Amino acid sequence: MPRAISGLQGAHRARRQLTRRSVIARQLEQIAPGTAAVQTHAGEDGRAKWVVLSSADGRPVGADAEQHRAAYGLLRRLLPEVDWTGARTYDVATGTVTDSEPAA
């Protein structure tokens, strides 16, 4: 029985993650249409200083400062477990956040 319960819990967790990814994708599309990736870049104090919204081909999405702030705020609210103090990239298609610090 514990394996069955564990399996159900895993399925519920996966469903929540899929739902959250869909919500983020839908809201980013409303904020800045065509956004496929959100990159944050950290300033010297470690806090995110600027945000780049990119299309699927890697080009910047035409968005104003308010749209950039809204996209960053959305990610911070819906992904509170992520440490946003460094450079990060959120991939809209996969729902994953990766470290975007340049390799030394």
C-alpha cells in the first residue's frame, strides 16, 4: 500500500507542476506575447537588476520596462523556491529554471 500512496503523491505533484507551468506560460503570453525564455541578470549586490524576454529564436521580445517587471514578478511569485539572486533562465516550454552564470 505505501508504494501506491507514494505513486499517487508523485502523480499529484507532477500534475501541480504541469498546471503551474501552463499558468506561467499563459500569463507570460498575456504580459509579452512570444516570450519563450525569461533571463534574469544579477547586479553586483546579487539581486536581479534586469530581465531579458526572448522569443523561441533567441531574439528579444519587444516589451517595455513594465512588461519586464511584470514577467519577473510573476516568476518570483509562482516559483518562490527558486533563488533569484543570481542569473537565471526560465524556459517557458519546459518550465525549468537554470543557472545562467557564465562559465569561468
